[in-house]
Amino acid sequence: MSDAAASVLEVRDYSLAYRTGDGPVQALSRVDFSIARGRTLGLVGESGSGKSSIAWAILRYLPANAVEGGGRILLSGEDLRAKTRQQVADIRGRRIGIVFQDPSTSLNPTLMLGRQIAEVLIRHRGLTEKQAFAEGEALLARTGIARPAEMMRRYPHQASGGEKQRVVIATAFACNPECIVFDEPTTALDIVTARQIQDLFVRLQEDTGVAALYISHDLALVSRIAHDVAVIHRGAIVESGPAARIFGAPREGYTRMLIAAVPHPDRRLVDSHPPDGAQRLLGLEALTVRYGERSLLSRMLGRAQEQVVGARDIGFSVRKGEILGIVGESGSGKSTIARAIAGLNDFSGRLTLGDRSFSGRGALDRAYRRAAQIVFQNPDASLNPRQRVREILSRPLKLYGIARGRAEIDRRVGELLSQVLLPPEFARRYPHQLSGGEKQRVAIARAFAAEPRLVLCDEITSSLDVSVQASIARLLVDLQARTGATCLFITHDLNLVRQLAHTIAVMYRGDLVDLFPVGAADAPDRHPYTRTLLDAVPVAVGSAA
Amino acid sequence: MNAGYLARRLAAVVLVLLVVSMAVFAITMILPGNAAVMILGEYATEDQLKALAAELGLERPWHVQYLEWLGRLATGDWGMSMRMSQPVTLLIGDAFWRSAALAGAALVTVTVVAVPLGVLAGMRRGRGADLGIGLFAYMGTAIPEFVTATLLLVFLAAPGRQFFPAGGFVPPGEDAARFLYHIVLPALTLSLILTAHIVRQVRSEMSEVLASDYIRAAHLKGLSEATVIRRHALRNAMAPAVAVISLDVGYLLGGIIVVEEVFAWPGLGRLMIHALQNRDLPVIQAVTLVLAGVYALSNLVSDIVIAALDPRVRYA
Amino acid sequence: MRELARHPTGLVGATLLAIVLVAVLFGPLIAPYDPQQFHPAERLRGPSAEHWLGTDQFGRDILSRILHGARATIMFGLGATFAGVAAGTLIGVAAGVAGRWIDSAIMRLLDGLLAVPDLLFTLLIVTVLGGGTGHAMLAVAVAFTPGMARIARAAVLSVRTREFVQAAQARGESPVYVIGAEVLPNTMGPVIVEATIRVSFAIMLGATLGFLGLGAQPPSTEWGLMIAEARQFMFRNPWCVAAPGVAIAVAALGFNLFGDALRDILDPRGRQR
């Protein structure tokens, strides 16, 4: 038996459709791939590509309205479609494992973590409870948990995201399965933890020789750990092959487009330096933001601040026309700063815009608010679902007196739409009739409608598909160049920020730990946390398109 | 869950009762402008009103009256019933246990029947058993207690086909069997409606739990259906179910009033109706506070039970 | 509307409501007899060709009484709920918008009021004010206010933190605009759903009050009152109490199911995927 023939998991010519109220929807069309022992196949696709459906099909956990078409699914040569329910239950957990995206929801909140590992061992390996707990502890140790005995007795809400995902991985590996399916396993984790989890997986795979199907939308992540890659688009495999070839010399147009859309630090979208001689536009001094209301009681008693500090003593300045990128993990305070500058959070300290200075949220007046506009992360929530695009865009025009009268407003709205590359008919639409990317364009148009001097972008690409992200980033850069506005670009994506910022600020747990021009990212005098971040970020394999 | 949590919850109960007492006081003493008018009715003479007003001390500023009234309540002096010339505490004491027996019978029946039915319906969502149970549950929530009571009487207590007595009460000390005989219909009435409510809630909780990610993960570990339901689903559905049951205690307390009236069961509800008809102020106030207190305490108990079931609450 | 067609319980609810609506609008017109007319020769008969639902203790035609009584019963439910929803929404929105200690204070007050069961609250108020339909409606409205306030407040709070509201605040829009144009239009959904379901409770409460003699008074043909009047004779002709009982159930069920369907339609998260 040659190595190539010893495929652990094979999907051959498989098709799947769903019955919906609007008729049958094709989810998968003649999908075909195989994974050998000890190999990882990265399955890459955007939302709606059908990549998750493959996981369900393999695990035989399809919803009631699924209609399977032709094709076979083989585990070590056995046809899974021919198995009975009991046989499938025997296979799950023992011969095929699965690791989901969000460990917070895939662990039972009311059971101890130890029990959730032990039950797999009891079910499939016939261990007694005592043996299972002991074995579970050993498994946790293998996944790098510091105090496994303690962790066994904890509940999910008492463990961090990274720890929970290690538990889930330990459970998946517990019965030495032949194959494991990973469905976006690190998407819900911060970069540093994600890197650790990935390294853990690679190590475990080397030890056990398990075959892995790694499903993700993130090409950069996949490039780091997959031996082979398959690109899926609208239910069909567009291209597949060894990872090096796919990323180095992609053949299909869709693959090329996808790779090009991935942010790469070397592919700059703007010049490396802001316009010369530009004056300072925005200045922050000792800016501190605190959360939480002090209860009436503590106010009366004059107790010291019991509040949570979102951002502490922040100071930096930004020149006119400059793009400052602010990066950090969730909880670092980067969004807090943006919202304080936008006038949504109260702050202490000093905020200067142009030649005007403010010492608190109450001091910000309408002129300031017009000059500083914000675009939010979630396109679904940033537009009023009950207003048409025309109303949404005309609001700032009316409020700031930029345009008056129906005719002028309509004309301006049309101009704004064309600036963000949307057809003028969209003015009549409601937000639910737009795609995520289109909604985000409207949100950007709304911000620029006010003719602002400063635009705050709070993770504006994070909720979008990869291909859409690139176009939004490009749009922003174009508008910024055209209007000369200054931009604060908040994101957790280091590669993206290295593409489009002039200067980068790094936040960690509420403190500003580093501030440097983008060219100096690899300089030796960087803060250690910056180094950690940069090391953890995967860089896409692939030449510039 | 520590002593601090308990202390805070108890404080909340006290606060709630204070608010209720203020509301009761306001409604019965202040709103009619003059409580004397309310007690004696519109046809009382000027002199009678003046006399009663003086006796009750109604000319004093109302916050003084309130605090004095509150003080008396707190020290156990709940006044005398105006119609029955007995201490209110005595009247309430007897009535309380009779109502408690009825409520208890209903709650036990409901918990034993409704929760499993709800769980079953949630598991079999969309199929035969669920539709049948769901239908029953919906109809149950649309029928007022007095209709259910009346219909039960028609079917089970009509002369000639009298399976159960049409009302009345026999103290358990006197004749335990006949006591039970009399409690069946009123308890059944209450149970039917409560069961319908609870089945509906438990069903929706259960089906929501079954749609969650950790249930999916449990299935994909190869665990049997029975294990998944027993170990994973039920625990998570029970906490919200308890919350619902405690909310329904409030409904139960309202329903008791009507049911006791229809079946002539001499509990707090019947006492209340008589007091309302006779404008017996001290009794009205006292019964309201007792019922509100029972409700608030039952919420507290359910909070404790939920904390016992859900570790997130316990260790928060 | 298309969505309603796909929702089986919603369709049932809508059908029941349609029947009720016909009775309310056209009841008195299509009733075969005068509801107060005695037919002494035909007292306490069961259903027959002349009297489809039978007759009561005075020989009055039950069907006609029910058709006439539809107005009293349903209008009570709608009126009381509308008043309670209006008052409650006002308070709830005010609390949700004001925030901080005003909000906390209002919530504590509401918690206290909610500790009194609906029926009890209603009885207290009716006793103080006196009986009769008007007072009973007011009592139910007042009893509903705290619950509705809570729902409205929760809806406001959930909308207030959404980004499009914050975008408006960041722009410097006046509070009036923010509440009126951004917050309120998006909170009406849960409020309407709850209101619809509450109509069914109001109908039942009104019938209960009528039954206890504290709500509608004779000669009204309110359904609860009908049952009270016929109580003594229910063993001789169960139809006297069964017919109005079923009518109450149909009306309450209709609103209940329809409200549930509305909730499923308006809130996509609640739908079964």
C-alpha cells in the first residue's frame, strides 16, 4: 500500500443542497479532496462558500433540510454515508474529532471541564470515571495547561479563551482519532494565544500522526500550518494543491484575487511618510478614560474610584493628512481612545484639535463633532434599519448645514454614493437590502459627508470577508488622500496596519506602550510587547499580485 | 454564593415590601381622599365620617400616618378586622394555612407534571407529541381560572354525576379523607392553568438549549442521545425553568383568589374578597402585604435554587 | 405579511382574531334575537334550530348575547391594554433614556409594584374606585403599566447601545432627535408584541372582574358577567357557562397566538433555523 493510497479521509465528488422556503439552495458541488496520515489540508473560503457544510457532512450531522447528492465520504476506506446511526455515534469522538471556533459556546457552562473530557474517555475507551479523570489530567498537561489537576475541577467561565480551547483540543485528541476537523479554531482568540494554539496543534499532529482538515477564512493562518490547500468558492473547489504552490503560483483567478486581498506589509497602499511640513492636527495629553458609573452610595461616601480604567494617560499627536494606526488586542483600550476622541466616552486630560483644546466630553461642541467623525466596526449595527440610505446620508448634511433644500441634498447624496463606488439608486434602499461591504461603504460616506478633518475608523474591516476588506481599505485610503483628512485607523490586524498607516501606536491593557513610524517596525528598539505581536502575526506566503 | 449575595437579596426583598406597603397605603388611605368615606360608603352621614376619621387619626399628615402604620405592622399589631371584630392576625393565620395547602397541592402537581411535559415537547419539537402538548399549553393560557373552575364543576360535580364536592372545606384534623376530597377540584383548576404556562416556557427553553453549540459538541463526541439530554441539556434548561415557576407563583396567588371564591375555600383569597366587598381596610392591607411577601420570598428561594444549578451565578 | 402565511400558529391566531373582529363589528347586526328579550317558554334549553347555542335562565338567546357581548369584552381588553401600554411605554422609555440614578430609582419602584399579582392589584384599585366597566379598565391599565414599562425600558436599553444611535450622538444630534428618530422607531417591535399578548390577559382579567361583579354590570352582556349570572343554573344547562367560556378562550387565544407569531416574525433571532 503506497502512502498516497493510505488516505485517512476522502471526499469524492460530493454534492449537497438545502431545502429552503425559497427553493433548494446548492451548498456543495462535486467537492473532491483527500487527506493522508499526518497531513493537514487547509480548506479556505469566505462566508457562504460552504466550507462549514463539509464539516457537517463528514461528521454526519446535517440539518433536517439537507439533501445529499452524489459522492462518497470515506474514513480509512469505509463509506461513512452507509453507516447506521449507532455506528456513526461510535465513530464520532473516537475516530473523528472536531474542534469548533468558539470554546465559550461549545463547552457546557454547567459542567466541570474535567467531566467534559472524561465523558469521551468513558464512552469510547471504556475507562472508569477515576481512570478517565486521571487520563484527562494527563491530556491537559500535554496541551500545555499549567495546572491540569486544578483545571479539571473548573467551570468554563473560570478559564480563559486559550485555556478553554486547549481543553477542547485535548478532548478531540483524547481517543487518538484518525482524523480531526478544525472549524476556524483560532478566530475567537487573540493573536498571541492563536499562535500558541496553532503551535500546539502542529506539535500534537507530529506526535500522533493525525490527519487534519483545517477550515478557515484566514489564508495567512492556513499558510503557516497546512501542507495542502484547497480553495472553495460557492460550494465548489476552485483550486487545490500543495500549500507552497497555491500561495506561490496560484493558477485560478479567484485564488489570485483572494491572495492579493490578504494584507501584506510589503504591499503599501500609501507613501511611507505623511505630507511634509504638515502641522499637528490632533493632540492627546494625559488622556484617561474610566468606565462604570459610580454608584450613588460611593459618591456620597466619597470613596475612591471603583471604576475600570479603559485607557490610561495616553499622549500622542497626529499631523494633518497622516494616518495613525492603533493596534492591540481586545481589551487594550484602542477602541476606548477612538470613542473618547469621537465624544462618546468621557475622559480626563487634554484633547486638542487644530487650535482648540478640550478637557472633557462636555466641552466638545458641534463644530468639533463635525470635524471628528467615526466609522464603526459592525456594518449591521451602524445604520438605522428603519431609514433609507438617502436619509442616513442626508442627516449630517442637514445637521451641519452643508446642504439645504431637497434638490441640493439629493445631489450631494448622489455625489457621496459615487465617491464610495455605489450606484445612485442605492439611495432608495434600506440597510437590510445591502451587503456587509455595501453597508460599510455607506457608513464611510456618512462620515465623509460632514467634510471632517479627522476620521476615526474603529475596526472597520474586521467584520468583513477578506476580499471585501481589501476594497474597503483601498476606498478609505483614496478618500483620505482626496480630502486630506487625517485618519486614526484602529485594528487588531498588524499586517493591514503596516500596509496603510504612516505611524503605528501599540496599546496593551490600557497603556500606550509603543509609537513608531511604520518603517521602523523591525527596529531593535521596539517594545517587547510589539515584538511579541509582530512575531505572532502570520505573514501571508505569496508574492505581490 | 456567599453571605453578601444573600444579604443583598434579602435587602431587596425588604425594599420591595416597603414599596408595596407604600402602594397599598396610598391606594387604600390616600387616594379616596378620605379613608373614612371608603369604609363607610357614600351614604354615611357627616357625623359618622367625622367620628371615624377622628378614631383613625386621619387628619394627621399622611407621612406620619404611614410611619405609624408601618411601625404597628412591624411590631405585630395588625389591627382588628372592622367587620368580624377579630384580630387580623388571627384571621390571617387560619386562612394562610388553608391557602398554603391549596397552593402547595397545585405546585406539587404542576412541577411533577408540567416540567417533564415541557421537556418532552422541547425534545420532540415540531412532531406529534409536541404539537399535542403545545396545543394544550396554548389553550390553557387562554382560559381564565373562573372558566376552568366552572367547567370542572359542570363536568365533575354536577348533581347526579358528582365525583367531587362542588365546594367547601373540611379541616384535615377532622377528616383527612374528606379534606383531600374537597381539595381536588380547586387544586386541579389551579394546576391546569399553571401547567399550561410552565409547559410553554419549559418547552421553549428546552428547544433553545437543544439548539445550542455545546449540545452539538456533545453529540459530536459520540455520546448517546439519552446521555446528551440527561447530562447536558437538562441541567441548562432547569435553571430558567425554575425562574419561570417562581414567576408563576405570582400568577398562582392571583388565581387563588378566584378559585377560593368559586369553590368556597376559606383561605386568604376568600378572606380578601369578603374584605373588599365589606371595605374592611385592615384586612385588605394585611392580606395584600402577605401575598406580596410570599411572592417576594418565593423569588428569593428560586434565586437560591438557580444559583445552586448554575455555576456561573454561584462563582460570579 | 408573507411571513405570516408561513407561520402555522400565527395563521390560526389571525383566523381566530378575524372571527372575533366580525363579532365585534357586526355582532349586534347579525344576532338573531334581542339579547335582553325573555323567552319564558324556552328557558334553559340546549342548542336547537331556533337557538343555536341554547337559552339561559330567562330564556334569552345565548348566541345573541354572546354576539352583543363581544364588543364589551374585547373593547375592554383593547382599551385597558392601550392605556397601560401608553403609560408604561412612556415611563419605560423615560427610564431607559434618562439612565443612571433615575433609571435605578424607577426600576426599584417597578420591581415593588410588580410584586403584587395582576389580579390583586386590579381588585385593590377597583375596590377603592368602585366597580363598573370604566373603573375596571382603569384598574387593569394601571396594573399593566409596570410590566409594560419594564419591556419598553429593556427595548430602549438594547437599542441605545447600538452603533447607529452612538453615531448620532457622536454627530452631536440633539437628544430629541436621537430618541425620536433613532431610538423609538426601533423599540416599537418588542412593545407591540408584548401589547398584543397583553390584550389576551386584559380580556381575561376583564372577564374575571365581570364574574366577581366588580367589572361590567348588568344589563351588559360581557362574557364574564354572563357566566356569573348563569352560575346557579350551570348544572341544568351547561351551555349557559360553556358558551361564553369558549368565547373568552377563543378571543384570548387569538391575541396570544397572533402576538407570538408577531414576535417570531419581527425578531429573526427567535426563529428556528
